[in-house]
Amino acid sequence: MKEVNIKIRFDDENGKIGFAIERTSEMFDDITETLRLIGALTILVDREKNRIEKTKAYKVNYDKNDDDKFDIWR
């Protein structure tokens, strides 16, 4: 098993973001490993976006609609 540690720092005062990727020099020099890292990060981004969409769906407030013939929102 290979492990990569990624640290992300948020500087709220200056509006900056910093990244640090800790990996072995063999992984750093191997293009295939770099592509695998990019793929894994892409999957992570997609998963987090999906999580946001799911939680957003639960937090929607629906207004009462008097024209609605169904009383499901009242």
C-alpha cells in the first residue's frame, strides 16, 4: 500500500491557500504515480461535490403555494 499525505492550509486573512504533498521521491519521479494521484484527487472532488448536492437537497425551504392542489407542503 502506498500512502500520500496532503495538507491544505487556508489563510483567511490574506485569502490564500497553500498545499503540501508528502510522498516518496520514487512516487514523485514516476509519471504513472502522479497520474494516479491526479485521478484520486478528481474522484475526491467529485465525491465532495455529490455530498454537497445531497445535503443541499435536504436544506431547501419550500414556500406555501396556494395554487397547489396537493397539500404536501402545508
